[in-house]
Amino acid sequence: MNPALIFIGAGAASLFWSAACTAAGVRCHRPWLRRLLLVLGLLAPLLTLLPWLVGTSMLAFLAELEVNWFGPVLSLFLSALIGGSWILKAGSEPRGGGWATVPAATWPVGSLFALFLLAKAGTAGALLMLDRTAVAAAGRLHVEASDLMKVNLPPAVTDNTNAAGIYTAAFVLLDEDTALGQEDSPLRDTAVDPTSPAVSDLLDRHAPTLTLLRAAAERNGCRFPRDWTRPSFEMLLPELQQLRQAGQLVRLAALRAVMEGRFADAIRDVGLLARIGRHASSEPLLISGLVGIAIDAMALDTLATMLPQLTPKDRPLLDNQLLNELLVLSPSLTRHFYGEEAFGLRTFAALADASLGMEILELVQSPAKQQTPSRSLLSGSPALTFYRIFLFPDDLAGYRHAMQTQQQLAAQAMPYAEKQARIAALESQLNEKRPGILSSVILPTLSGALRAEARSQARHRAAQAAVAATRMRLKTGSLPENLARLVPGAFPAPPLDLFTSGQPLQYRMTDDALLIYSVGPNGVDDGGPSGPEADGPSSNDDIGLRLAIH
């Protein structure tokens, strides 16, 4: 049903009400009652429409929604004001013979009130039908969200191959150690000395935990018990923070093995650390993918610490299967955007069938957005009904369009700068005219995710070049002077920088380090990634690895 019929019915009801009250008022002999009915005839429709006018104006000018209904409601308000004023003036103006001769005295009061009730009932019926249409769409959205999530889940695993149970046992040991959450915990210090007594005590204390984590990482699959057929933003994901903490513990173990010259153990832990990252990112949510990228970066940074210390006798260690997996399997977030869409569709469905109210905005908004006009406006059952009837269809359509556009951009192969420009244009368009209240809150920001994914891929290319350069050093006794020396032995052509147009990675030798890096999102060579001594924020966004020269 066309929502325009609702405004036509509401406008007719307002005019019939004004006419009925005017006809009844002019028949009254008591002046105070006559004035009351005439005033009610004009003001009652206006007072009824005023909250809708204020609400839609907030949607249009404060929330800046593309579809806000301010124009139709303003037209309805003005028609009630102008039409009601004309009816009042034309119907109550005496023709020289007092109130008994006014035109409205001949109007059929009962028929006008009946027409008012009929128009009101028709409007209410149209509202009810549109509301039921939105509720009926909820069932289809639930099924669609469930199917979309199941398609993008990792393959099902048996209990014997699932790492989740072993991780859970390790998490219990980590949670019981309250010292890990303190400010001076070695897990919270990225520049901690792996040979310090604090690190030694931590690793010795958590030797059983490390055994469990290594056993879990050895398994190919990881599925924590969750009902993915009903994805929801209320779903808690405590394992992500625990996996990050587990990765930090394995990283310290690998660094201590490097310092002690146990390179086989170190390479194994580095490879298993990368697998922990892949387990973290196995669930099709952006937050899962980003945590996986962070753990993967730990593995690559630890590898960069170890490579300069390898000697020729350690050369076979570079053929380790886990190490090769780390180098080749660069994280990708494309699949995670489909999982995000499933969560969004499920949230729309929950609003449509009223299993969730507008308080869902409090669950998904960031603290900075928690006082937006959209949240204060849409609270309570009447507002939810208004949302379902007037805003839900366009909000859902806008969300689908934005998600599909983002997914297509994320999957397309094009230079980073071009892709980033197109995404920035899309996000600017969405910020200027938001498609809806819910979509503007739950739409993920693709630019940040794309940047994280591209940075991870650049770091992987630098790691591949670093391992190839180390192989040459172990074979010839010296590092190559440039990336061209690795062609064609290690690469068919020098590895390209994703953040430039066809330029290779930067390869620079300093007095104390070999730097292999990308110029980063700003496209400017800032001299290579910052060293461990760097402190505080910096404009340097170069991405890569530093291999110390001993």
C-alpha cells in the first residue's frame, strides 16, 4: 500500500473534523460553548499533527536522514491549518441575520462527524496494513540473515579437530591469573625485555597454558559454541580478547626462545601464533578479522626479530611448514563484510517483529553517538510503530545498497589509492544524507578495515622479502644490496608496494638495520617503519619490518 494514502486520509479527517465542529458550534446558543467548538475545530488537528511535524523536522535537519517525511507532514499540517481556517471563516461568517443565518448552520453535523470517523478509520487501517507488511518482512529477513551467515562460516569441525575446547581450558588458566591485568604485566608492554625476570616468571608460571595454546593452534579448525543461525549485535565474543592475550603470551615465549638461541622452537611458536590469528579471524565478523590481523602482526614482528640471528646451520628452519603458512596466508576481510551484513539484517528483522525495541540503538552506538537526535526521538512503542511504517523500508534498502557497494569495492582488485578514494566518496555521501536511523548506526566503516587489510598485506610482502634476503645471507654470507638481487631466485619480479602505482617495496640498509617496507596509505616515504625506541604518535605510516644488523 502507498503511504501517500495515509496522508490523504489524515488530511480528509482533519477537514471533516473542522467542518463538523464548525457546524456544531454555530448551532450552540451559549457563546462560551460556541467559541470552544470553533477553536477545537481548528486547533485539534494542528495539535495532533504538531508532534509529527517536530519529529520529522528533527529527522530531516538534525538526524539528516535522506527519507524523513518532513515534506509530506508539513504539507498535511499546512492543509489542516489553511483548510481549517477557511472552513471556520466561510462556515461561521453571519450573512446579516445573526448566527442562525451562517452557512454552517445548514451543514449536517452527524454526517460530517461520520465522515471524520470514516476517514480516521481508513487512515488507521492503512497504518495497520503497512505495519503488518513490515512485520511480515521480519520472517524473511531472519532466514536471509541465517543463510548469509552460514555460507560465510568456516567449515564445521568435529570435537577431535576443534581447537575451541582446548583454547577454553587455556583461557581458564589465564583468567585465574589476576596479575596479567595489572599495569606492569609483561603482556601489556610491547617493548618488554624477553630475558627479564618478570617475563621468565610469567612464562614458567604459564607453562601449562602454553602447552594448551600450542595444542590448540596445531588444530586446523576453531568454532566456539555460538548460535550463528541467529546472529545479533547482543552476541558476546569474550574469546576475542582472550585470544589476543593468548597471542601475547605465545609471542613472549617465541621471543625468549630467540634470545636463548632456540630458533626451531621460536619458528614453531611464530607459526602457531599466526594460526591463533587465523582462528581469531575465522568467525565472519569485522572485529574478529581485525583481531586476527593484530595477532598476525605480532607473528611477523617476532619473525623480524629472529631472522637476523639465524646462522647458516639454521637455514633448513626457513623451510618450516608453519613459517611458510605465515608468509603465504595473508589475512583478508572480504568474507567478514558478509557476516556484518547478516548481523545487520538480523537487527532489522528484530525491529520489524518487535522482538527488539529502539533500545537496540544503545547496544550498537558508540558512546560518542549515544545522544544523537535519532535515539532520543525513537524510544517507545509508538515510535517503533512509526519507524516500521515510514522509515523501515527505506532504511533497510539503504543498508542493503551501502553494504553491497562496500562488499564490491572490498573485493575489487585496484590500486589502494583509487579504492580508498571511491570508498571515501561513498562514506561522505552516506554522512551527508544518511539512508536511515539504524543503517547509519550499524553500517561498518570500510575505510578503516580496508586500511588494516592493506597494511597487513604489505607487511606480509615485506616478510616474504625479508625471509628471501635472509636465505641469501645464510647462503652467501651477506644480505642483497637491493630487491633486484632476489630476482629470479626468490621472486619473478621485485615485490610491489600496494600503496603505490606499480612501484616495488622500499629496501634500505642503515647502520643498524635492514628496512623492507611500504610507503603506507599516505603514499610518502617517511624513512621506514619506526624502531622500537619510537615513542608517542608519529606521522610516519610506513609499514614493514626492521631486521637488526649485528
